[in-house]
Amino acid sequence: MKKRCRQLPLFSLLCALVLLQALKLGFCYQNSKVVAGCMEAEKKALLKFKGGLTDPSGRLSSWVGEDCCAWRGVICDNRTGNVVKLKLQNPFSSNIDTGGMVYELGGAISLSLLDLKYLRYLDLSQNNFEGRRIPDFFGSLTKLRYLNLSGSSFGGVIPPSLGNLSRLLYLDLSDKFLD
């Protein structure tokens, strides 16, 4: 009986330590979440980028409000709130009948994308940039790992500055590249 009584406080102590560690982990996880949404400078950069684009179908109509991480096609890092992906590919291929609606983004691509310092993924595929050149500054998006411009009707010479993208793992410039 005495031996059993001595083990009870030891067991209680172990339970208390386990509980304390679980609370500590929960507290750390809770503090690592981003509460405010996206960064103000990145929100402004995205709005400037949107301002240069043509968007006949209103695909970017969700780009309003304070939290750009909630905007369609914008993906942020859950811990930092930084924009890490822009997934703006046209959801319809050119051979699908969309009832006359044009879903292609076009227009000019703003230098403001350079303010997205943590951008790792950029997909502008299947849009229509009407023979505009691929912006030289894309070569300064040094964190890019994924770049898809396929089927977007870019024209001219592929900028040599894309060679600066040393972290790039995926590059697609195929289909509908205009001279």
C-alpha cells in the first residue's frame, strides 16, 4: 500500500508536465498565426498590378477589402501573411465555348510585382497579352520557383534576364508565343 501511495504523486507530476507541455505548444502555435491578413505594401502592389490589366469578365472582382490573402488567385504564407503565389491562369482553354464571354486577362504588367518580395509562384497562362513583351523585370523576381506564361500571347524576344531566376524549377513559355 505504501509503494502505491508513493507512485500516485509521481504519476500526478508526470500528468501535470504533459499537460503543461501541451498548453505550451498550443500557445506557440496560436501566436504563429497571422491575424491581420496580408501586408499593406503587398496589397497596394496587387491593386496597382490589377489596375494595369484588362479583365473583361471580372475575374479579379474579389480584389477588394483589406485582406488580399482572401482574394481569388492570391495565396499567402499562413505564418507571415506574405503573398507567395499568384494563380491567375485562365480557367478556360481557347477551344471551349464560353458563350461569348472573354475570360482572358490582358493589358500591361506593372512593375509593382517587384514589391511581392516572397513571390515563389506566378501563373499567367492562357491569358492574352496581345504580343506584349515578357517584362524584363520578371528576372528580378528572384524567389520564383514556378513561372507559367504558356498560351498567353506574349511576343518579342524572351528576355535574357529570366536567366537570373536561379531558384526556378518550372518554366513554361510554350504555345501562342507571338513574334
